[in-house]
Amino acid sequence: MAAVKSFEQNMERLEEIVSKMETGDLTLDDALNYYEEGIKLSRACYSKLSDAEKKIEKLLKKRTADGSAEFETRNMDLFNESES
């Protein structure tokens, strides 16, 4: 069973594939193999980004008095420690 790779590892490999494909020096079979691998990697990256987005939405969501969900809006600037 293959080890699950991190988002960063998948992106790095995807960048390598794109670079190789952009050269135009690949055979058709090699290009198709790289394309297939690239599609799998892009889907894995999209899935991880989607999961991260859901976690962020869950963290920002709060309940109002009547139980309905409302998103908190506030300054999310991590580099500015003072809140406006």
C-alpha cells in the first residue's frame, strides 16, 4: 500500500510533471502516463483543499440565539496582532 503523501509533496510532484510536459520532448505514451498521474495528484490536492475549507468554515461558524448558523466576520490578518 502506498504511503499517503502530503499536500505539499503532491504539489511538488505535480509541478515536476508540468515542467516535463511543457518541454514537449515526451513520447505520447509518456505524456499520457504523466497526464494520468497529474490528474490523480490534482484530485488529491483538491480533496485536501476542500477538507481544509470545510474545517475553516466549521471553525468560523457560530450559532445565533434561534439556533441558525451565522458566519463570524472579523479581521483574520495573522500578521497584525491588534484587532480593529
